Amino acid sequence: MWVQGTVFRPCREWARAFQEPHVPRPGIEWAAFMFIERIWHDIRHAWRMFVKNPGFTAIAVISIAFGTGGNVAIFSAADALLLRPLPVPHPDDLINVGSKIRIGIATRSAASYPDYVDIRDRNRSFDGLLAFTSRTTGFSAHPGASPQAKVATIVSGNFFRVLGVDPDVGRGFLPEEDAVPGRDAVTVLSYGVWQQDFAGDRSVLGRKVAIAGIDFTVVGVAPERYTGIDARRIQDAVYVPLAMWSRITNVPGPDPLTARGVRGLNVKGRLKPGVTITEAQAELTVIAKDLERAYPDTNEDVAIAAQTEFGMRVERNPLDAGALAILSALSLAVLCVACANVAGLLSSRAPVRAREIALRMAIGAGRTRIVRQLVTESLAIALAGGLGGIGIGYAGIVLLRQIQYPTDVVAFPVIQLDQRALIFSLAVAMASAFVFGLGPAIQTARVDLVNSLKTGDAVAVGRRRLTGRNALVALQVALSLVLLTMTVFALQIFRGEYEKGPGFRITHLAKLTIDPSQARYTQSRSLHFFERAVDEARRVPGVRSAAVTSSMPLFAQLEARAIIPEGYRLPDGQSSVRPWTSSVDESYFDTLGIPLLGGRSFRPTDGPDAPRVAIVSEAFAQHYGPGLAAVGRRFWVNDEPQGWVEVVAVARTSNFLYPGEPPQELVYFPFRQEPRSSMVLLAETTGDSSAVLAPLRDMLRRMDANVPAYDLQTIEAFYDARLTAIGRVITRLVGGIGLMGMTLTIVGLYGLVSYAVSRRTREIGIRIAIGASAGRVLGMILRQGMTPAWFGVPAGLLLSAATARVLPMLAPFTYRIEPWTFLFLVPMLLVVTLFAALVPARRAARVDPTVALRCD
């Protein structure tokens, strides 16, 4: 109703002017002028009220700044990781297409090249269907130069056309350049590589660059505005056609361009105008059924799903999504506490302004006009608080920027205070103004004119206002308990991880990733290179032992393999299990400090011609063993012709995917029997691990300068990035949110008790005059002040219990919110609220009866 009066009243007056023939007809400019003039008067009046009450203004603005600041910081992180659209025209038209593959707690959508071709050629829902995959590769800006590790995105020929991205220099790929496997060695450079390695030289077209040891001809440069197809990558380095996939990877095994069972492609399609994702999904289901009938060996029970970009990011990065969901809920709770706090402050001012409101209504101002004025004041508070929240949000963004990936080739998404974050801040601030301002405004406009003009106080509605403020403070107490619970939970996780450790050595260790396949090494030559690298690393001064592994714990490039444990009955409908696998050498467990609980370690004789062996994790042994009885048992590897593998040992549990993870089922293979193209060289040191970094790099250059080496770092730096920095950021962020919520609750309770004391000053004076002691008055006020806490704590316990049930669904940690947490938090919260009520209560107990009796 007040919106109608505020916005449309000038328009109604303008319309009435046209109906009266003797009145000059005003134009639309007049109506707009009148509307702006009235808003300007409201703003000037609000400014005078704020200057007159600086204490109230400061508290209200700071409260909203706290509430919006946390939300701005979390939104910026969520935008960088999950929400930010792809940097292409009409990104909402792009959807992901592929089969859902479960990898641990994550799910990715993938397709084989033959399946992609069938879907591309048979569908009628898409204007175009592109495919791509990424790989770390060796890149040299000039043939013959030492390669650097870069990310190569291997793309279908229609990649840039479907995305709607036109290269700034040169062109994209031609259809014929993606037609013949291995024929057309052409590449498109990213804008970043063009600037960094070629200084933005436009004559780069036609030059030769080396990718994976192959000379490629540069045919184009991607535009600056296009920052890559993956939200986690600042910019892909180079793009090459899918026809060059086999030559780029140089990995033995099935040809990915012909093997229908090798699902390593990401597929995106641009929907035709008027086609919905539901319609596209129906067509993909039909195509999947046809492929299943045509290729039962590889496509049985393989569904093809259509998915939005946001849905794909959530499924692929469930930990990020879960953490952001938790942080968003906490920051929203702080905003609710801030709104409740300001609403309470506005309600407490209502009796003070009752006479002013009554006078304005007595001389002709309508309730709509009064409400509009009060809402304008709320909007001004929200705007000022939103501006302050930008500063608090930026501090949170600076804190979040401390999180980085411990690798040279993939960059953490840029978290920034950009235009989207500023618009979000303004929207949150304006929305909060209606949340905390509309109710008190309507209530304030309902004054009793007679009583207010006589006494200056809206006595009739005093009890209702006090009840409403009690409810608001109770809500603040409840939300504060939830915030404090989550703060303790975050501290518990990271403190527990610090004390427990990841289960492997985190000091006196250096690491380096090497990939001989990028220098055109064959599989046998790569194996020999890894063996030489381990032997040479042991000769480096300061190195005690060395080993190689295909997957570095806590930053694992893992592969899930389909196996069948011998003697284990699989559930109905399940043909195999898919544990994580890693290839390691015989020194891996000693070098990394992971003890074997039973059995033997790998031996140098566990080669290609020896019987197949494996070492399993405790979780695998407990599930299929059980326990140490797993030693000596076998399992069958589905994708190998002679797939029986004997378990020779059980390794102690360690973190492999992320800190605080549930125990993972993991199978270690000897790297000579399960060769990988890329391996991580680990070197245990006798002293400072940073002292061996340069010698290790020089050693590999002497062995072969054409073999790319990257991610050279100490395990201390790696562990700091993977746990310490993240733990520091999360605990500070959650702790700051909890502290803001608690501070706002204290302010709200203090304001409630102060308001109650001001309302009962005359009553308190009478009580003291007839003999009530100061202690009795103090107890009376404290009981009234603590009432919201007594109601808020049980509500907070219920909300915390609900939170404890939701957390495992968002973040699969081994930690849980323990009952002892509340035995600590509830008394602490009650003590804090007691002190918040004590200050105004003591002031009430010291009231001078003579002064109090003269109050009206």
C-alpha cells in the first residue's frame, strides 16, 4: 500500500488534473519532478534525524555493514568457483552432455570420442556440440628451447565456433584440421601465452612452437575476454585439434579416437532457440538407448545426461560447493541477526518519535506518507551499511585469496570485488532495508494521536513492541548459538588435522613432477627414465631416499579402476567395485613414512613379466579382507586380459584426497606393472628440504632438458597450501562470522534492556521510593532481560541439531558436532548475554526516585 502511495500518487494527481477543465494540465515532467522533490525531502529529513541521533545511526549502520560484508565475501568466492558464467556469448544456452561417472565423492560428465560423434551427428536439439579435454604438456615458444609445463586443451574443430569466440588474431580451427588423426599440427594460443611468450607480436601467425615435442604451427590467438572453458583455470595455454589427441598424450593403450569405452571427453552443446533442456534430455535418452543396443559391450547401462553449467560444477567440486553452502548459510544468519538488531533499534525509537509522528498526522500527513518517510530512513541506513559492508567484504576477499593451488599449471580462480559483487552488495543492502524497516515503520505509523499528543509516548502499544523486541532478540540468540557451533566445528576439524597429521611425512621432503612422454619417450624408455631419476636423486647431497608415485597425496591425480575382489559377493546389479589406484615404486612407503601393517613392500623384481601384485589401504582391507587377512587374497582387474592380482601388504590409513576425509579404499600397484606417463619424484632430505630443490632441477636437466618438470616444491610448502592456509582462512572466516553474530546479539540485548528500563523508569522510581532494594530492582531487570535468552537457547539448540544433520550431506568429513560442544557454548552464551543485560540493569538500580517520579 505504501508503495502505491509513494510511487503512484503523483501520477493520480496528474491524471485528475486532466479531468478538471479549468486547471492547467501538467505534463509528465511535472509528475516526475514532484516525485523526486518528495523523495528529496524524505532524504533531507532522514539526514537530520541521523545527525540528531549519531549513536543510533552508528550502531545501525555498523550492524548492516557486518551483515552485508560477510555475504559479499562469500558471494565473491561462490561466484568465482560456481556462479560466474563462462566468458562466451549467451553462456546460458550452453549445457553439458555426457555419461555420469562417479569418482570418489565427485561426479563428472564424460563421453568417448565415438559416442560424441554419434550424439553430434544424430541430435536435433543443438546448434552445435563441442568436445574437449585438457592435459599438462611441455610447451616451447621456440623449437629447441627447454619446455615449460602448460595446460593444453585438446578441442574439436568446431570448438570456437560453437562457443561464439572469434580469435583476435588469425583464425580458429578449420573442419578439415580435425578430420585426419595426427595430420594437422596447428594450434591457437591463449591471450596470456601470446602476451607472455611473444610480447603480443601479431606476426606470430605461421610460427612454429613445440607442444609435447611436436612442432605446431600457430594459426590464431584467442581473445583477451575469453579466459578459458574451466572455471578453475585462469587461462588455458594452448589449443590443439582433437585429431592430435593420440600424438599429444603419447600414452600406450587404446586409441582414444576409436575406443568407445575410453570416456575422457567433456562435451558441451548450445541449444537451438526454443529448445529446453528437458526436451534435449529426452532426445539424448533415445540416443543412449540406441547406442546401448548397438554397442552392448561398452554402452550397457550408460545413460547420457544433459546438465547446466552450475549443476556440473557442483557435482564435480562437491567439497567447494558444500563449504560455500555452509559459509553462505552462516553469513545469511549474520545478516538476519543484523536485521533483527536494527529492527529492534527502530522499534525502540518508536515511543521517542510518537509525538513527532502524531503532530505530523494531526496536520494532515497520511499513514502512507509517514511509512514512506520511515522506509526512506531505513533505505538510507541500508545504503550506508552496504557501503561499509563493501569494505568488510573486501577484507574477507583478501583473506580468501590466501588459498592457492600448490601447482604451477593450474591457477586458483580469481576472487575479486567486481561489478557482480557490488551489485550483489547493493541488492542485499536494499533487501535488508525492507526486512528490518517495513515492520517497524508500519507499527510506528499506528500511533494513538490523543495519548501521544498528551504524553509523547505510545503507551497502548508498548507491551506489543516489547514482546516483538523480545522475539527479535531471542532469534538473535538462537542464530548466535548456531554460528558459535559452526565456529567450534571448523576449529575442531583443523585442530584435529594438525594434531593427527595426514598420515605421511610432512617435513624434510621435496617433490617434483616429471613427464618423459612429453619428450616423445616410449613406455619402456619412460620406465627407465624414472628408475634413473630415482637413482640420481639419491646421489644429490642432502637426499636420504627417493621414490616415485603417480599420485601425490592430498593433490592426487587418481584413477578409479574396476575390480572384482575374490570371494566377495557384490550387491545385486553391481558388476564390480571402483577403488582409487596409484602406481608407486618399492621405496615409496619408506620415503613418505607410511608404515605397512602386514605383508611386504614392492620389490624391483615386480616387473611386467612377474606375477601381478598390489598393496591395499586399511579401508580396502577392512571391507574386503577383512583386515590383515586381505594379505594373500586376490582381485580381478576388469580391463586386463590376465587380471588376477595378489595383495601382498596392507598400508596404514592416510589422507589421500583432502584433510579430514573418511578412510579411502585405495590400491597401490608397482609402477613397473602399472606404468604411467607422468610421475612425482619424492626426495627425503637430511636437512632443509628447500636446499635440494635447485640440485634436483639441475639433475633432471642434465638427464634430459627436453623432459618437462614442474611443481618443484618442498612438502612443507605443499602441505601449507593444502591444509594450513585453508585451515587458517576458514577458521578466521568462520570465527569472524561467529564474532560478528555474537557482537550483534550483545548489542541487541543491551538495546532491549535499555529500552525496557527507559519504559519503566517511573515504575522503578516508585518501587525504590516504597522500599525496594537496589538488588531487588537489579534482579527484576535481569530476569526481564534474560527472558529472550531462555527462549533463544532452546531454539538455537534445535537449529544446531538440524545443522549437525545437514553438514555430513554438504561436506563428508569424519568429524561431527559433539554434544560436549553445547555444554561449553550454552553457558558461555548465557554469561555473555547476562553481562549485556547487566549494564543497563545496574543503571536502573541506581535510579534517583526523585528524578524518576517526575518522568512522564
